Amino acid sequence: MNEPIKYNDGEIELAVSVESETIWLTQKQISELFEVTKQNISLHTIEIFKSKELNKNSTVKKYLT
């Protein structure tokens, strides 16, 4: 994996991981980006995986959780 790309717009700062043209964020980073709780992100991702809208194996990196 490459060195994280740092993003700062004056309101939020994120260190984003990029691998094979895919951006990876932790649930904490996503919650900061959208100004919601990590639990809220977790709830929504669980529902997305249950509905099979996304495949968990393709969208979750164990070292980021």
C-alpha cells in the first residue's frame, strides 16, 4: 500500500489510503467526513451488506477496522 494521502480543507483532516485506484477509509474517518457517529456508519454498513448491495469481502480491509 502507498503512503496515505493527507486531505485538509480547514474543517476536517483525513489521511486517506489508496490501493489500486481505490480509496480506503476507516469507519471513524467516514463518520468524521459525514459528521455522524461511528456507530451510525456501522449500522448502515451492516444493512448494506445484509441487502447484498456491496460484497463485504471486496469492501472491508481487516487492518483498517
